[in-house]
Amino acid sequence: MKSLTPALRAIIHNASEWKPETRDTALCDTLQAMMQVHVAAPYLLNHELESLLRGHGQAGSDIIHLTDYVAERGSDKHIAYAASKAALENMTLSFALKLAPEVKVNAIAPALIMFNTDDDADYRQRSLNKSLMKIAPGEQEIVRLVEYLLASRYVTGRSHAVDGGRHLR
């Protein structure tokens, strides 16, 4: 007989906003918006849904945080964004400690994955030149990593860079 207890297999925190610091928006508003979507929401959801993630055996559930390449490097035009993604990356470590061994908690830190339809040729080329692989691999690159993390029974507390070797430039 199936259990009637609600269960949750995984949480993938992919909500994001990419606000730069501008003269049009108060700095505290930019910082608050970035911290709300990248830190407060995942923090609260992870705590509120913890009981639904537990009870499926060792490594039976997952939390995956989508951070960003800039969490490790920083950004001079998106300071609050980079700081909030770095905070999310740090929360990955803390939740991994808190929820192990039942729940695995990892982060994915992408750089360029795909272009927007309105990105011009000059921008595209400059962006491609930032990585060693010189491609925009598309969303399947992230999908395959998510599938790997969900299938793993042993990987937790790690941030997985998907940056085409950009960190070596």
C-alpha cells in the first residue's frame, strides 16, 4: 500500500533576476530585490519543504540551487546580483550539512549557456570569446547536469561550474 504522506523528490531553485546597479534605482532597492529572489526565497522554501524531502532514505531527495559564474568571480556592473548568488552558493554548503544524509544539496554555477533572441552579433562574439570552448551550449547542458545530480547517491555540498573554461581566461 502506498503511503499517503506527501513527498517531494527535489527542489530546483532557478528563479532569478539580473539587475545592475543604476542611477534610476536606489542601491538598497537593488540589493533587497536580489537578496529576496536569490537568498530569502530559497532559504524559506528549503526550510518549509524540509519535511517533504526527508523520509525517502539516504540520498533520496535533492535540492539544487542555480547560482552563477559571477558568484566566485564578482561583477563590477551587477554587484548585488553577484553577492546574492554567492550567498546562495554558501547556503548550498549549509543546507548540505543540515540535511545529509537524506537530502543532497548542490549548486550549478553557469556562465553563458544561451543567447537572447535580441542579442546582436558583436555582443555574441564578445561573449563567446570569454570561454575556452567558444560556444553557447544551450539549456541541455544544464539539464544533463541536473539529471546527473538527481541520479547520484554521493555528490552533495558542491558547486558545479558550467562555464566552458571561462575561469581559465
